[in-house]
Amino acid sequence: MMTPKPAFCAMRALRGIAFALACGLSLSAPVPSLAQQDEQAAARSNVERGGAMSIRKIEAIVLPKMKGMKYVGFTYHPSENVYLLRFMNGPKVVDVEVDAKTGRILWRSR
């Protein structure tokens, strides 16, 4: 019986490690939660019915007013019909609550 060469054993071990890492990374890919999917569906439905502006229109209104801040993203709250836009002002987080129907800024954290 022949014993496998050390290089062959090392390659088999590396292949196994690479496969395990690939499997682990594919399982950790972000998947939208059911709450996020429901939130998106509610926003889309409300925009289609005319009860809310699209996020693109809201961003066109709000972003120019937030000069010097980095836009991070938004969340839609269907029960209040508001968008919450998040910005970074240096190390500080700034939240802006916007009426989804009118685009009017309702509240801004300091």
C-alpha cells in the first residue's frame, strides 16, 4: 500500500478548508427579514395608491437640506406613514423623520 505524498495531503486539507469557508460565507449572506419585506410591500402599496411619495422623491427634498452629511439610508414606518432617513455628521448619527405624503420634515435629531 502506498502512502499519499505530503503535498497531496496538504492540497486535500486546503480544499476542505476552502469548501468549509465558502459554505459558511454563503450562509451568512444578508437576507431581508420578514419585517423588512412587509415594510417594503407596505411602502410600495402606499406609493401606488397615492398615499405616500416614493423614497426617491423624499430624498430629492431632504438630501439638499442635509449638506455636509453622509446619507446612510432610510426606513419606512407604514403605521405612521413616515420615512426615517439616517445621516452621519462626522461621528454623530442624525435621524430625520419625514411625512411620507407631503415630504415635510417632521423631526430631526440634533
